[in-house]
Amino acid sequence: MSHPVAKTDFCDALSRFASGVVIVAARTPEGPVGFTASAFSSVSLDPPLVLVCVGKAASAYGGVMGAARFGISVLQDKQAWLARQFARSGDRFAGVPLAEGQGVPWIARALALLECRPHARHEAGDHVILVGEVVAVRIASGKPLVHYGRALGGFELDVALAHANATAGASRVES
Ligand SMILES: Cc1cc2nc3c(=O)[nH]c(=O)nc-3n(C[C@H](O)[C@H](O)[C@H](O)COP(=O)(O)O)c2cc1C
């Protein structure tokens, strides 16, 4: 199908959007499935909802969509190898330390862990927007892994600017 914007232009534009990186994972009777995602967002505070866009052609699609619970692990900057491993074929869980005691596969030492139950699914082209209600969370300290310009890297926080913004108390954006 032809569109007014070329695929390469679309991808170039979207590559300028910096995002965090998560691993979306679920247990299935055949074992755990999961994939790397940057199309992740908070949606609602009451009830607490998040969304992730899941590619229909992805090998983990059926497993994640069919699960009663799925886990989201927000990666820290030392976990770029996990972002790569969960985007490649092969045993994605090989050598991956999991956080103990949960009904969903959570990545150990991730910055934030969310357990979700499916809330809604919305068709969106070659992806499905999976909305999850967050039923459990766990957080850790560290720095985020960032996806920007088709690369994975770290994020250097300007502590002085962050402090100024926090004490100003407003959702102000520096230009
Ligand atoms: C940084 C990064 C972000 C990604 N974001 C998404 C995403 O938001 N949604 C998605 O379905 N796939 C995303 N992918 C692709 C999947 O991780 C995975 O490669 C894809 O599902 C193909 O998996 P398969 O070979 O098992 O089919 C991303 C990959 C990378 C490296």
C-alpha cells in the first residue's frame, strides 16, 4: 500500500525520539517468551494502565497476547546486551538472571518491574496495542538504558537542571 510518507523518512523521524527500553515477557506452557520493546508508555493513573505495541509477526506475539499476566522490565544502562538478545532469534532467556518469586518473567536488576494483566487490545496496523493493568511493581536504583538514533546508550542527568525543575514544582520544559 502506498502512503504519503516514505518508510525511510518515517523511520528517520521516529529515530529522533529518545525512549527507554523494556523487556516484555510472559510464561507459556512451552516456556517463557519475551521481546525487546521501546513502544511502551504509561496510559492512566486510575486505574494504573500502561501500553506496549506488539508486532503481529513477532515470535513472542501469541505467547504474550494469550497470557493471563505479562511482565515489563525497564532496563538499566548496563543491560544493553539484554535488549539485543531479546530482539534476536535463539534462546532469549539463556544466561538471563530472572527476579525471583513472581508469576511473570522479570529481569533481575532492571530499574522497574511491572506485572500486568491484559486490560484491552487495539488493532494498529502491523502491531497490536496491548494495554495492561499494573497489579504489582518493584523498583531499583540505577541509570536508564536509552534508545536513540538507532543506538542503545546511557543517559547523563544534568543534576543541577533536574533539581531546579523539581524545586520549581511545575512541569516546565527548558528550551
Ligand atoms: C530497541 C528495540 C526496540 C524494539 N521495540 C519494539 C516494540 O516496541 N514492539 C515490537 O513489537 N518489537 C520491538 N522490537 C523488535 C523485537 O524486539 C523483536 O526483534 C521482534 O519482535 C522480532 O522478533 P522475532 O524474530 O522473534 O520475530 C524492538 C527491537 C529493538 C532492538
